[in-house]
Amino acid sequence: MEAINDFLSAVIPYTEWPMFLLLIGGGLFLVIYSGFKPYRYFGHALAITAGKYDDKNARGDVSSFQALSAAVAATVGLGNISGVAIAIHDGGPGVVFWIWMTALIGMTIKYYSCSLAIMYRGHDSEGKLQGGPMFYITQGMGSWAKPLAVFFAIFGLFGFLGVFTANQFTETFMTVIRPAETLFDASEFSWKLGIGVALALITSFVIFGGLAKIAKVASAIVPFMVLLYLLAVIVVMATNSTLIWPSLKMIFVEAWNFKTAVTGGFWGLVIIGIRRAMFSNEAGLGSAPMYHGQSRNEEPVKEGLVAMLGPFIDTILVCSFTAVVIILSGAYLEDGSGIIMTLNAFQKTLFGVGDELLMLIVTAFALSTLFTYSYYGVKCLSFLTNSRIGNLYNVYFVVMIVFAAIASLELVKNLIDLSYALMVIPNMIAVLWLAPRVNASAKEYFKKMRDVRP
């Protein structure tokens, strides 16, 4: 495992500039090129999500709300709880500011990419409707661009593994329950292996049921887990209200303190923010278009507006709340990274039982993420082969859950960071290339919606 981790660590720095230029440079271009429509029509996006403009006769397997729930379920998870802690550990409180900036840009990126997911839909080898980067690359850009789609799908086989979630769930369980001390005389490795096997079995019951079952479970779990987490954070903030403003002030001040990053100064601080924001909301990654491409919707821009709510929910809201709790509790000053830091923050601020409550929340986050994430990998393998072989990805997925439970945090983090950075390249090239077609579609859509005002 150490050799694999060393290899990943050596390769990752070479992906930083392409990721920065495409995500931030390309994203800023799209913000201006869109005429700021994703932000101006935020209220309209909420109305669409509520079902006000649903077309029951449209093609697709799930509603826009279910697609958003499934996409948010895949992104609102351990990345928002332990990913933020990792970012603060590596870059200090100021890194949260760069997470915010990346997320705001990410809203526009998702607007474009998920509009394209409806605009260019295809069918798999079984004739089922599909959407996502592989389809808008090959259909929108043309057959000459198929190598980009293949490149995306290959690295999606690794990027869409639930290894980070499985690893951090295991760490949570081991920290809160402390099974080796209180239960049977078993080694830490044995307990981690057992947790991994149990998590893999539970995940299998849902993911082998297909998209409809995944979407149904996700739309039930996501609202509950987000509400429970927000209630816990509200209690923390209410009982520590005098520390909220100083915590927020520290984020803004430290955002320009480039000596706080572990390495790289300004560049290191910004890159940490970009990586953790992308891990949180996946804007630019190309994952969400796979779900939104199967929405019962024939209007590309309408789906794009729904999708852009994702980064706002999981990063601007959830990640911010996590960051404030970590900072006001002082947990960021202690040793430990990832879920350990967040557990310490909640334990300190929620009357000594915050870690147990977070354990419950983390369980919901972890399961919903694992249920939804496997779907992305199935679509990647199906594109590279066929639908029958594609379903075998689920077997590989559950096996890797067990592997992640016993692996180090550094290894799983590096695997995902490298895969994500490489997946961004083909996806963002396609989104930028096809952006004029989304603008043309938006012009027609808003012309039909004259009663809608920004």
C-alpha cells in the first residue's frame, strides 16, 4: 500500500495546473458568459425543484427532485464532514474562503454540464436512456472526441469508488464505539475488516436494485440527514453564539495568510480549497450529469437550474456549518485530521454526546453516498463495454469498500484526488466547447418563461 501511495503522491502535483485553469479559469469564463443566469434565477430553480414545472410526459426515469436528491446524496457526505476538516488541517481556517469561491463558480459549471446532460442523451446497449459526459462529449462534440469520453470513463472507474466514505466511516466507528476496548478481544485490523464487510453487505442490498431503487432511498434519506445535521449545528451555534462572528472573521482574514498552508503558500492554499470544494460538490467532475441526464425532463436549461442548487446546498451551507463548528470549538488546533477533528469539535460543543450524535449522522451520510456513488461507476464501465458487463462494477465497488476500511486516509485521499483531477480535464473541455449551445437553449427557454423574473 505504501508503494501505491508514494506513486499517487508523486503524480498528483502534475495535475494541479490543468485542474486550476479548467475549473477556475473556465468556470469564471462561464459565469460571465452565462450572464449570471444561474444566480439571477435562483428562485426559479427552487420552484422547478418543488415540481411546479414538471412535465409528466417527458422521457426519463426519475423526477428532477429525485435526480437532485441522488446527486446531492453522492456529494453531501463525508466530504462535507471530514473533507472540510482535512482542508482546515492542511491549509488553516482561511482555506474555507477558497472552498466558497470554488463552490460559487461550481454552481455555474453544474448549470452548463447538467443542461448538456439533457441536451445530449443517448441509450445504452439495452436501449435505456442515459446521460452524462460520455454522451455530450461523443454526441455534442462528435465522434472525433470519443477518446476524451473514454479517458473520462477509465478514470471514473477509480474516482467513483466509495473508498473515502468507507474509510472515514470506519474511523468514526472505531473512535466513537472503541470496540477493541469494550467488546471482544480482537485486533484493530480485525474490527476494521469486519466493519468494511458489514458496510459492503448493506450497500449491496441497495445498489444491485438499480437507479430507481437508489433514487427512492436517496430522496428519503437526504432530507432527513441534512436536517438532522443542520439541527445539530444550530444547537452548537446557539450555545456558542458569541464565537460565530470571530470564527467567520478568521476565515476571511486567514484566507490571505499564505503561510498557513502546509506547502506552497498562496498556490498551496488555493489548490487545497479547490480540491476539497470539488470533493464536496463535484462541480466540473461530470458525475451529477449522469443522474440529471435521466430526469423526466425535456428542457435542458430547466434541469441545469435544478442542478446548480447542489453546490449551494452541500458546500455553501453544509461545509460552512462544519467549518464554523470546527473553528469555534478550537478542534482545528489539536492533532488529528479528517473525521477525528470533526468528532472532537462536536464532542466539545454538544454537551459531551456530540460524537455519538455525529456517529448517527455519519452513518446516514455514508450509506446514502455509497448507494448513489456506485451508479456512476456502472455507467462508466457500461460505456467502455456494455450494460451487462457494466453492472459488474458493483461487485468491484463493494470489494473496494472492504479495502478502504483497512487502508490509510492518505492513500484513499490521494487516489480520489488524482482521479478527480484527471476526470475534470475531458469534462471541462467538453462543457466549455458546448457552452454556446446551452446559451442558445437558455435564450429560447427564458423567452417561453416571460412571466419569470430574476
